[in-house]
Amino acid sequence: MWRILGKVAHLWPKNLYRIISKIHSKIIKFNHTKAGEFILGDHILLLETIGNKSQQLRKTPLTYAEHNDSYIVAASFSGNKNTPDWYFNLFTSAPYITVKNSRFQVIVEEIELDNKEFYWSLLDQVYPTFKIYRERADRDIPLIKFIKV
């Protein structure tokens, strides 16, 4: 379902985007069932950060690709012109992610420009709509690598 909705998410007002993200976060625990994978899609992790301005816990579901015991995500914001807030929250406190019902702290690395093509190919295999997001975005979309502590 998200594979369909994700193609038009850039048209949503920011408040609707936040509401959908909160709902998505609440039901992510079902993501590893057949019904959950149909509703949410597979390869979804839950990122937990502390808000840069609010100092409140923020939970964000993100599509990921795996590579050498790390998790790769894109700060695509569905191809919107702005970088998503969660990206800025990564650098204010130690983030946690939940993958396949396992929660752990991670180290954050931003992927450098000369390595991006390889990591984009991994993400495109998981979620081909990322290609549309890159075409639509009027910015260089940051790629992030989460490494388990």
C-alpha cells in the first residue's frame, strides 16, 4: 500500500505527512506479519530520535536497505524540496532503531558523494520509488548509514 501512497506523498500537507507517519509508527510492530507487510511494506525500520528543538521523543518509520550489518536510509521526504526534520535530529542525541522487532542504539554516518551511487542502487532494489524522489527533489538527498553499537 505504501508503495502506491509513497508516489504522491510529496503532495500532502506537512501536517498530514506527520499524522500518517505517527499512524505508521504505531502499527509498525505488526510489520513482520503478512498483513503488516501488505499494509506497511517490508524493509521498514523505526528511527527514534530526540527532537532538536522540542527535546521530545520522535519516532519515524523509514525504508531501509541492508549492507554489511548496517542499515541504509535516505532523507528523501518523498522528494520534497526540504530535508526531513528527523535528519537534523540524528546529530543531537544517540538515536535508536527498531528492525525486525529488535531495538538497538546506532552510530550515524552520512554517506559521502563518491559512494552514493552504490547505496542508491541498494535502496532502489528495495523501493524503486526512490528514483522518482531523486528526480523530483531539488536537492542532494542525504543518505545515512546506521551501524549497530
